[in-house]
Amino acid sequence: MTIRPELIEQLRARRAKLTQNMSEEKLAALHAKGLLSARERLDTLFDDGTFQELGLHAAHNATLFGMNGRELPADGVIAGSGYSGNIQVAAYSQDFSVLAGTLGKMQARKITRIMRHALKIGVPVVAFKDSGGARIQEGVDALSGYGDVFYTNVLLSGVVPQIAVICGPCAGGASYSPALMDFVIMTRHNAHMFLTGPEVIKAVTGRSTTMAEVGGAEMHATVSGNAHFIAEDDQHAISLVKQLLSYLPANNTEDPPHDLAVPIDEMDDPGINDLIPDNAFDPLDMHAVIRHLVDHGELLEVHAGFARNIIVGFARICGVVVGIVANQPMVMAGALDLDAADKAARFVRTCNIFNVPVVTLVDVPGFLPGVEQERGGIIRHGAKMLSAYGSCTTPKITVILRKAYGGSYLAMCSQELGADMVFAWPTAEIAVMGAEAAVRVLYRKELDQAADRQAKAAELAQAYREEFASPYVSASNFYITDVIEPGDTRWMLALALRKTLDKRELRPAKKHGNIPM
């Protein structure tokens, strides 16, 4: 039986109508703003000829919702799967040119269908968010649709990577979906994400504000911590998606894409010694240290603008994918505060989900003291780090570079928190508190009686370091694996990682631990 030519023509005409709904003029206007169309975003993400669309012909009931028979191409969202490099990915892209990309019940059905498809086959999900919010014409059905999306986000959480790209508005309840995903990328000039915008805030509180102050990418990347990355435009955002995917497994049952063919080079790196300040009170630039330790000096830093006193990100060490967690003494002396604790805990949990080994670099004077920190719940926030590291079963290698005092020593993945190996540089100081503070507590009488109080304090501090805080003291008590030369750190980490990749650690049967939220 031969299909009649007119049926083929009808099919082609219908597909063209549904997929080519934007004029050249409108497309050029988008490009001038650094924006791509909804379909161009998917075309850029996927390799040519690999995208298969799901639900192209799906449509809302135009009569029921008072749309006067108006047809909405693809119901305002393009969904499907394809290959990005050698990685299969499921994705959806909201189309702002179709009723402002608003979400109704059918759009929600398409989104949740592709997400559940990703769950079944075990592949990452990438979501391009560009929507005016709930479709008012659909009333409670639109709210129901959002509920379906949120529930599915939670269902996929911890199973497959979920990456949200905010390309335009993401307002009201719509903002909860990216908040439930693993990574959020916002474009610098076009993306906005908020629960209540400037007009509502003005009407309710009387306070005038701007869109940038309550929903801009810069604010979310540096103040609220809701955005993990800022992209300059849509093309850059998709490049960041591809970089992220290059470090992650397809799902939680697989290992990250390690390249174990890369040899471990045992050559000493004397240049790392030059990074250590002569004065112990001068800050060490941890970014510079990381560049010496990771392959090609490349770190995909996550949350780079938020809580800059701690660094987190993905890298490779002799081909092994790792998550780096490191204090940054250049900011707030590397002390842990409310935001730093949240940032580190969240990243460690993400690494644990996706079987990524964690390398922790320690130079921490303690938790940040202050009334604001205590009233803000530093106990609860700091406990998140303890919970995250304690529950993490991936390989955990810790290097103590210099300071590691008090509870922050434990919070930065000590042996007691499950580190598989703990190395220390000869410059490391591991103690309940810094030498100067300890002297004031322990030797107050001697100081009061000293002719030269300052000289006596320095003498006692040095004695304290040697007797109580030296890395050799910790090594003699087997709290650390070894004291190593800084120049040996890279190859020692590489060897330790290779030896622990097959680590298997069983925990008591339970639904989940009760992390201090």
C-alpha cells in the first residue's frame, strides 16, 4: 500500500507550521540580545541529526480555556532527547514566543513525560527556562501542572543530573523547579528569577526596588546563592552545560567519566613551594595551589561568586574526575561562615550522589565568630558540613596545608569524618585553637609576670606549635596518613585516588539521614 502524496504534504505542512513559528525579523531581534530561540537552544546543545522530539503535536484544549481556538505550537515547550558529544541527554526548552512560554497542564505533561523518560533510561536532564509563569487562562490546572513538575524534580533528584538554564523570566512558582535541580545557570543580561517582582514588592511593602536587585543573575550568583553559574549569553550557557556534563556520570549507578589511561607522573613540583608565604599570618592563594594540583590547571568552579571564602568545583587529577572543596584564605582568612557551610555541604552531597571523589584542601582558622553568625544559626549550618561529609561514601582525600583549628578541622573532612587518607604539609598546624589564642588561655599567669610580654607570648606560641599543633603530633597519633612535601601533593593525590576508586562503604538501612536544614 502506498501512502497518498497529499497525506505526506499535509504532514510536512503541519510540522512546518508547528516548528517554524518565528519570523526572520523576530529571530534577528533575539540574536541581537544574545538570545536563541527555543529550538535553537536545543539545536546548539545536541549533535546534528540526533534530536528526537516528544509531543510536537500535543496541544491544550483551546475551546475549554477560552482561547477562541488559538493554536499554540508545541504548547509552548519543545521536549525530546538527543546526543551531546557521546552523552545522551533529555531536554526541554520553553518557548517565550508562544503565549510567553506560560505553563498549562499540557505543557506540564510534556515536561514531566521527558523527565520520566530520562529517569527510566538513566540520562541527564537539561531544562531551558523562559516563561512568563502560570497560564492564567487554565486556572488551577496550571497550578496542578507546576505541582507535577516539582514532584518529578524531586523524583529525579539523586538519580540523574538535572541542569536548569534560565534564559529569560522565571517568575513566581516557576522558580521552584530550578531550585530543586542540581545546577542553575543564569544568563547575565536576560535572565530573571524571583517569587515576587518589584511591582508586587512595592505594592505590599512600599519599598522600591529593581529587577536586578531581586531577580538578576548577579544577585543570585553572589548574594542568594540560587545560581551556580553566570553565562554571558545563551551560547555561553550551553557551553557551561556541556562542561558540567563532561564531569558527571549519566546517573547515580555509574562512575564519572574518568580517563584512567592518563599516567601518574611522580615528578616533584617545586613551584608549589613558592606559593607558601614566609609569614604564617599572610594568606595563601588557594586558587594558585589548585592550579598546580589539577590537570592543565583547569577547575570548573561552582558558585564562584557566592561565599568566596570557600572554593568548590570539578577538575581532574591525572585523569580522575574529582570534586574540589578548599578554604580560600584570601577571603575572610578562609574562615567558615553560614554561606560557606551551605555551599560546601551542598557540593559534597552532589559529589556523593554522582560518585565523584572529593579532594579537600584545608587552611581554615575556624568558624567565623560574631553575634550575627550565632543568631543566623552557624551551629545548624556548620552541622550541614559534618552531615554531608559524614554521609559521603565516595573516596575522600584531605590535605591539610596550614591551619586546621577546632571544629573547622573536623568540618573540613578529617579522618574522623570518614576521610580515607589525610595528608599534611610540614607547615600544617592542627589544634583546638591557634597558638596565639591558646597561649592567652593557657599561660596567662606567665604572660602577666613576663618583663617583655610580647616576646614571652611569641616564645610560648612557638613552643605550643611544636608540642601540640605540629603535624607530626597528629601523625604520631595516626590522625593523619602522612606528612608530605608540598611538591609531592599532586602525584600523591593521584595515587590515593586510583587506589580508592573501587571503595565500597555500606551504611545502616534507612530512608535517609535527617540533615540539619
